[in-house]
Amino acid sequence: MRWDNLGESSSALFGTDVVSRTFDTPEFRGITFHEVRARSIVNRVPGASRMPFEWTVNPYRGCSHACVYCFARKTHSYLDLDTGLGFDSQIVVKVNAPDLLRRELSGRRRRGEHIAMGTNVDCYQRAEGRYRLMPGIIAALRDHANPFSILTKGTLILRDLELLRQAAEVTDIGISVSVGFLDNELWRTVEPGTPAPERRLDVVRTLTDHGIPCGVLMAPVIPFLGDAPEQLRATVRAVAEAGAGSVTPLVLHLRPGAREWFMSWLGHHHPHLVGRYERMYANGSYAPTWYQRRITRQVHDLATEYGIGPSRPRETRRIAPPAATPDSPSAPTQLTLL
């Protein structure tokens, strides 16, 4: 899955041509999009993964959210692309993803297996506003009544609200919004391409107001920068006020590719913490088990206090359409949660 001489000219990837484009608009300035026609779109998760699902769909590679900790950075090296600025600005777009998914769903031997999206890079990153791949993807899953989940930091998911509602009438769906902290100064430096945390919580509020269940992945909880008790309390309280059905904490993990980029960021913005991080992550990509358990216990206690609970893996709920009422055809639609 590598290519040679990636640039403005076409080159081979997945056995097809790559068309590279730039757009002279403020939201896309400095970003190059590499349009490819993928050979497959439903991917099996490696058995050794910690993920609670087996299949994923990823219409993009690379992400303009530019989160300095993103574990997916390493995947850009498989294409001989830079895992730092290149990951943020060289975006691979699988332009045939909706049609390919519909074909693969029709031909799969095993039906009805949960498909997770947004678990590698965000499927509602900035590029989606131009390429509009997700409406076709959701429609294909809806038409096959195939259960799915979406994890996002993007507010663009609200564009597809009606499609999500339709899908929820026929299959189990799960929507999670990632909000690790509320600190605006931390957000501007560590997640510079994402909508502000408050705007993401507005997404949670809007989805739940429309009867679509939504949880919050409180990720990442960043040691020494976003883990103070008052910070955790403020975040969980805001999550509860937004109407989230669950909150699940996830402590920052630093895999190869992301680790180097994050530590460079840390040395520039918080040099006094470099030594503490080197000690905390000395044994691998994950924070010590005792620390993870402490954060999880604190967040779960706060969730209980504010009336929400931790989510279960692949938590999904189905929305049932209301029964027809001929005597009130103009009444607004009410959605019932099953």
C-alpha cells in the first residue's frame, strides 16, 4: 500500500491512479488531497487490537484535525508520508467509498456485523465538507440494516442528522463524540484543527434532542494537563448537561509515530513536563495501570453523581418510528428509544 513520487502528477496506489488536488480556500489552504479509488473498504481489525469491534470503514487517511497525540499518525509512514505535518496536510480520500461499501455489503457472507467508523481518523474531518462521502456510506448501511457506530470530533455530523435518524429506525447505531477536556488554551494547541469542545457538546445536545442516542468518549485525558480533579469534574458536568447517555474516559496513549510528535509538542509548550512523561511512559505506549484505573474511577464516580453512566463496548440503541396517527397528521415526529 505504498506509492512512489507522490505529488501533483498521478501515481499508482491500490492498483489505480492517484489524483492530487489543492484548493485555494481558507479552510483547505496548505492541504493536499490525494483522491484514490480503493480496492476494499470494509477492513478487519487485527486480532491483537484492544478495540471492541471487528470491522471498520475509513474513507480517509490522514486528518486535518491535527491532534498532536493521534495514534493513527504511524499509518502515514506505510505510504512513505511524514507522520507529523504530512499526516495533518496530506489527506488520502477514497472517493469510491460509498459505492464500494454498498457492493461489499451486498456480497459479504456474514451479514449484520457491526462496522465502526472514525476509529482511525475522523470521518467528519474538514475534507468531508467537500467530498461528502459519509451520506452515501450511511445510506448503504441503512439500506442493508447493518449496525454501525461513529466516533467524531466534528460538528459536520449534524448535516447527516436525517440519514442517521433513518438508519436508527432499521438497525442499531451508536454515536460518540470525543471531548477529553474543556480547557480552551489546551485545545488550541493540542487539537488545533478541531471544533472547540463546547461546539462538540452542542453536537451531543442536538443529537439527543432529535432522539438519537449519543455518548461521549472523554479522550484523551492528558496527564498533568487535563487530569486535575476540578478539570475532570467540569468536563463530566458539561457532558451531563449536554444530555449524553454515557461518558467513557480514555487516558492518553502514545504509540510510535504519535509519541515522537507529541513529545516534540510537549517540549515546545510544556518543557517542564518532559521528564515526567518519559517516566510515565517508560514501559510502552500506555500510562501505568494504576493511573488509568484512578482516572476511570474518578470519572465514573462523577458520572454517577451527575446522573450518567459509563458506556458498554459497542453500546447501541435502536430508534423506533412512532405509530401513525391519522387524526394528527401535522403533529411533530416523536422518536421512541428502545
